[in-house]
Amino acid sequence: MLQVKRGRNAGDNPGPVVVILLGPPGCGKGTQSRELSRSLGLIHISSGDLLRKVAREDSDLGHTVRTTMNAGELVSDNLVCQMVLARTAQADCQRGVILDGFPRTMDQARFLCPLLPPRQTIVLDLKMSPTVLVERILGRLTCPACGEIYNIHSRPPRRTGTCDRDSALLGRRGDDSEATVRQRLIDYERQIHPLADHFRELNILQEINADVPPAVLSAQLCALVRTAMGFNDKKVSVSSFAQPRETQRSGQ
Ligand code: AMP
């Protein structure tokens, strides 16, 4: 995956880019990844979606993954890393990928970092208040056919209970109960700090206030990635784009 063409000249194919979306469950990572994917032509890889596919299988592995996910716990690093790596190796990922939900642990980050294209990787860390998150997650509906995500509060389907794209019956995810959600938020906070610190050290982390309407957020993210990745024929490196640490901490 993610092999970079070096020694680029103006007009060269800039090689694949990697956008990593960090953010707590319910902050809109899935929806935003899909929007970015549509407008930038990058492939959206959601580790949760890959795992849900395995969880539907009638096999020992399917059973183990299903049980782990329904308990709101993390699936083994090894399995997740291999699944994501296999997906990024597919031909459609040549332009680049959006990683949604991966990496989630330091071991996953250690596995991933040596594979990332230098100067062509950006990490977007979406920030949102816990109260809003719980309300959002409990209102979330997903299409089992195409994976489109709705929310009964902020993004309802046109016809109650059915997907706008393919009319499939919408459902709730098995891990979207209130008790599980609270535990997932606590776990997320514990896991994300070392990861965010790691990417901050690499100067590729950008903190984003995600507590804004989804359409506003997607316009912001899209503009950000376009500029940082040199789309629109601009050649701007991520390090020249990333804010200094002091500015990021103060949330400006
Ligand atoms: P998500 O769709 O990202 O909210 O993930 C749903 C569930 O899938 C999580 O609660 C975990 O059980 C599992 N999962 C997703 N991504 C990962 C990952 N990178 N590492 C371990 N487990 C994961």
C-alpha cells in the first residue's frame, strides 16, 4: 500500500495520500469520511465496517469478533492491522485513503507509521463534547446495505426508517446501547491521548472543533485536506500546513 513516488516534479502524479480521522464514537467520523471520499476521490476505509463484515460471518472468527464488538471492546490489533493492510493493497487505493477508526491503539500506530507516505499524511482529530456525543449515538441509524449513516435528530432519512439511497430498512448498531456508548467514550479518551501525542510529535496532527453542523464540518475538512495535500495543483506540505503545538493546544 501507500508506496510513495519520490523525487516529484511539478506535474508528476503526487502519489497516494493518507488522511487519518481520529475522533470519539458518534462525532461523525463515518459521515465525514464518506463526504471526503466523495469529493476528493479517496477510498474510505473504516476498520469498524471491515470488522462488521467479519462479524456477520457464520464462523469462529465471526463469532469472536461479534462478541467483542457487541461488548464495546477492541478487536485484536493483529486482526485489525492485517485487515486494513489488505484493504489498502487493493488497486482502487492508488490515489489515497481515508482511515476511519484506525489506528486505535499505540500498537496499531506503530504498525502503521512506517508505511505512511512522508509529507502526504494528515491526521484530523475531531473534538466534540461528551453530552452531544451520547445524544448523537443514541439517535444513529445505519443502512445495512450501503452503510449510509443517518441521525433521527440531525440527519433523518427522507422516509422514516428507510435508506434514501437504496430504500433498505435502517437499523441500529448492536453496540449503540447507552451503557456500551458510555464505556466506549471512556475507553476512547484513555486510548486516544498517546495516539494524538504521537501524531502531534510527528507534526501531522490537526485538531478540529467538530461541534458544528455536519455540512459546515465537511466543507472545512475538505478545504483543509485539499490545501494540505496539494490537491488543486498546489504543492503544500503537511508540515507547512500543521499548526504549531502551542496554537493547537489553545484550540485556535
Ligand atoms: P467504529 O465503527 O469505528 O465505532 O467501531 C466499532 C467497533 O469495532 C469498536 O467498538 C471495536 O469493537 C471495533 N473496532 C473498530 N476499529 C477498531 C480498531 N482499530 N481496533 C480494534 N477494534 C476496532
